[in-house]
Amino acid sequence: MYIIAVYDVHHKRVTKVRKVFKKYLFSVQNSVFEGNITDGKLKRLKNELSKIVDVNYDSICLYKLQSTKYTSKEEIGVVKHFINII
């Protein structure tokens, strides 16, 4: 499946959260990651994040796409990543 992850976490946890996401997905913007991921790796990603985030303060949104067949991506302005996956 394809995941787009967006997060807003306390500045004290940003580096830790970013490091976890970098193990599984590609960084495309500040606080945005995307990429293909297996169910098993997604489970591990969520488990690692659950040990870092404060659910009373932080927010992480995971958008799951079963396929990118009917999606498109348009970027306006500076492209902040090197790999265009969609």
C-alpha cells in the first residue's frame, strides 16, 4: 500500500519522529513523508511512533492508498525532495 504521513508534534519530539519515518518512507516536505509500505512495516512504524508521541498533544495522520493508479501529484514552488514517487 502507499502511505502519505503528515505530523504535527512538539518540537522536543520532532527529531525522534522524523528518524522513525525516515526508516520506512521518503521525506517530501517538512512534516510530510510518503512511500510504499507493507502491512508488517506499517505495524512496526506505528508501534515505534506510539512509544514517542504524546497522544494528548501530538498529531499524526496516515493516509492509506491501496494503489496510486488513479492518483496524481502536482507540486507548486520549491520541490523539497529528490524522488517523485507518484
